[in-house]
Amino acid sequence: MTLRRTVESQLLIDPLQMRSIHQWLGQQIAEYERVFDHIPSPEEIDSRTRRNPNQ
């Protein structure tokens, strides 16, 4: 069973803060992928399920 949820949010921050958040998130994602492997994009997941519809 797959749960699908939508989360909407608006951040009101200045460009310097956004750059800092962007860099931090990039570092967190890079570390996660180093430990657990590549995080597939929604397009990659979709193409996999189209090739293997029974999985």
C-alpha cells in the first residue's frame, strides 16, 4: 500500500538564508546517498514501474 500526501508551505526568507539552506540540504542529501546509495527521482521510479509492472 502506498500513501500519497501533499504538503504545501511557503518560506519567507532572504536570499542569503536560502543559499545556506540549499547548501545544507545538498550536503545532507550527498551524505545520505553516500551511505544508502542514489535517491531515484520520480521519473526514474515511474520508468522502473512501467518496465516491471508486476513489482
